[in-house]
Amino acid sequence: MPELPDLTVVAEELARRVAGRTVLEASAPTAILVRATPAELGILAGLRLGEARRRGKFLLLPFERDGSVERILAANPMLAGRFWITSTRERVRARTGLRLKLDGGEDLRYVDREMLGKLYLTGPAKLDEIPGWPEMGPDADDPDLTLDAFRHRIRRHPGELKPLLRNPRFVAGIGNAYSDEILWEARLAPFRRRSSITDDDVARLYQAMRAVLGDATERLRALVPPEIQTQHREFLKVHLRGGEPCPRCGRELRQIGGREATTFCRGCQPPL
Ligand SMILES: [Zn+2]
């Protein structure tokens, strides 16, 4: 599942490579992923792509005319959605939810093997109509999310730490993989309850969140371009490494759950 670091780097690469290019034709080869009619998609022809950015787990792609934004594509790739820049001549694969033919002989496509992603095409003032958007908390890397602000917000959210980090109403952009990495870095067990942790623990959690996401974003900037459709997770320290030794204490990492697995170390993330 693409998370904050993945989508940040994809947005940066899209801004570098497709911003300023004109959409020649927009279509939805697999129609069910994009929340827009063919007529609404048709409006995109002739518009220019603006600078992509990320908000939470959404990738935002503006479409402009004479410098003003007319439409925004808000894409939440969920488990497996990927953007892909490729030659217009490349075969259109199954499960292509959106195809934008651009000037210069390339396409920007959205492909989703799980078909769980959600693509919204909306007006620039209407992002609040997207389910979950108005309630979204600050991005986990938002400069305004200081330690004090984080302390203030966390008081309102009881429950276990892993679901807390993944809750976009608390902080936006963190999913299953990076929540494991952050909790390991902070030496906090995923099942600890927020009400059981100290002020020092909260500070360590905040610092771990910033460090893990910042470090991953830097690594991905070097690894991802130009192949933005490929997700890199090989540098993660614990997520999905159950059975391997903990990189900090050497104890065997525990892993529970299947596809939405949680990996942690019982040595340096004690239950209490
Ligand atoms: Zn350990």
C-alpha cells in the first residue's frame, strides 16, 4: 500500500515529468475505478497538467487552463494502485483505471491490480466532498505538526498505538508498513494503549514518526525515479521480516496477521 513517503516521491516525479503537458484525451479503460462519467473525463482534453502533490494517502493532480485549476484528480491508490508514465504506444493493460494521453507521445496511466483504489475527479473547491476528506488530520510530515500539537491531538485518540498511527483523523499518510517501522523505532509495542504511555513515550513516538518518514522519503527519492509504478520496501527494518533477527537487539521478530501483518520485536518493544 503506498504511504506518505511513496506518494510524496511519486508526486515529485510527476511534477518534474508531466507538469505543463497538455491532455490530448482522457479515458477510463476499466470504468469502475474513476468516479467520473465519460463526459466529465472528456472535459480534461485540452487542459494542462499542473504540479502534482500529496495529501494524506491521496495523490492530487490538478488540470489547468490559463494557469487556473479547473479540475483535480484525487487518487487514493489503497492497496495496489500505481501511476505509470509510459509510451502512448504501450499496450493498455487490464485494470487500467485511467489513461491520459499527453502531448509528447507519452501517457500517464493509473493501473490497479487489486481494483480497490478510488479516483475522484472534482472541482478545486470541492475536495471536501470526498469521503473522509473534511475529517482528515494533518499530514504526518506537516511542519505545523509540532511535538506540542502532536501531544494535544493524541489525547483525543484512545486505543492501541498501531491503529492510532494508521487513523487518518489523527495523522494522515501512515499505513500498515510505516506504522510498524515507526513503533519499532520508538520502542513501543503496537498493542500498547495510548492511555498506558508516558510523556516521554509520546515524544519518542513523534520523533520516530518524523525520522522514519523523512529517512524513507530520502531513500525513495534515490530508488524510485523514473519507474514510479514500482514500490520499494527493501530498506524497511522490521515490517514483514518476521522470523529474522531484530536489527537492534537480535531477538527474533514476531509477526502476526496475514496480509495486514504486524511485525515487532518483543525484546525492544515490550508489552508494558
Ligand atoms: Zn529488538
